[in-house]
Amino acid sequence: MIRHNYVRRILLAAVAVLLVAAWAASGGSSAAGRPRPAVLPATPGRAAANASAKPLAGIIVGIDPGHNGRNADDPSYIDHLIWNGRERETCDTAGTETDGGYPEARFTFNVATFLRSDLQRDGARVVMTRTSNTGVGPCVNTRAQIINRAHANVAIDIHADGGPASGRGFTVLEPIADGPNDRVIGSSQRFGRDVRSAFLSMTSMPVSTYYGADGIVYRDDLAGLNLTTVPKVLIECGNMRNATDAALLTSARFQREIARALEAAIIRFLRT
């Protein structure tokens, strides 16, 4: 009798093990018959949805805010000559300013900061040639090297002009092939058209009335364009010596508007 009970206990235990295994294989259920919550694996569709939420994920953008806030304090450094890809030019300049004394360097850094924030929000990695407005330099050839070494997908040099007081408007400066930049001439010109289109549709700044042709000019004497190995243009966002333009350029609201236009141009360029 003891032996029979022992065998029966073994058989019951085996049946219990089989039942538990079958329950687990079927996904299991609670005592009330409710199924256990499923763990959803990562899917390509979900990854794509996350990527679409950040249109610049995986993209590197270079931003060069022209000049620097203390350039005028160190003329011996700023005036020394560098090679710009075709000839010698000075390391940099102090930039221009409005009649009221608002400096170009402050304007370019403000716009660059707004643009960096917008780009980072949309997933881009941003490389800035300077990260404050309280320093000197770097020289214009070094700025090109910073962006080139980062292997940026696209880059923008931000400036404002000091033209005749009667002239208004923005101009996009595009490179001319000179060796280092040969492979990015076509893409830079395409990006320049995107920048021009975004400025016209998203800001109230007109094309320049005194410089270039219909908002575009080609330059072969600027290190930032001559030495670039990534698609790049320079934008003169307006004329600081014109009263109407100056009122816009010194406005934080308009500076944010410019940043949004530049990001839109970057996204359009990368999508095409």
C-alpha cells in the first residue's frame, strides 16, 4: 500500500509538471481567465516612427557665426594673414555694426544659438565654430577646418552686411571651384537656392537691392567657401547700415525667424 501511494504521488507530480508546461507554452492566464499582458518587441515600423519624429536624426550640421565679440580688442591677432585657398587674407575682422552700435558679431551669435537649438530639437548634432561671443577668433581658415573635420552634412556661415545706407536685403554667397571645394560646388549651389527660397517665404527680408543678382553672388576670395569640403553657403542676412534692415536684424523675434528659415532650408536640402 505504501508503495502504491508512492507511485501515485510520482504520477500526480509528473502530470502537474506537464500541465504547468502546457500553460506556459500557451501564454498563460490568470485565475480569472485574463491573459497576461504581452511584451511587444521593437519593430522596424516603430523605429521608423521615432526617426520621423526627429527629421534630422543622424545629421551633422555646421554653423559658423561670423566674427567674435572681442575681435576688435586684439588687432595684432585678427590682422595676421592666413591662406584662404587662393591668396592671403586677414585672420578675421571685427565685423560691421548698426548706426546705433549693435555689432554684427552679437547678431550672428544670437541667430546661430537659436538655430542650434532648433536643429538639436529635431535630432541633429551641431558643430559650432565658436560657442560664445566673448572671445577672439578663430581665424576664418580654422573655422572651415572645424566644420570639415566634423564631416558635416551641410553648413551655413551666418553674417550681416555693412553696405550703403540706401541698400536693403539679404544675399546668399556661394563658392567657386578652386580645388578643395570642387566636389561640393553643385550641392552648395543647390543649398544656396534652398536658403534663398526659405528667406523669401519665411522672413520679411527682401533680396539685396545693391549686391549680387536676385539674392545670389559667387565669391572666390573667402576662406570659409574656398576651403570647404562640405556643402556650404554664406548668408548676409541683411544690411546693418540700412535703418529698416537694422530694426529687423536687432530684433530677437526676427533673429528667431531667420533661424527657422535656415533650418527649413537645411531640411529641404537634405531631403532632396
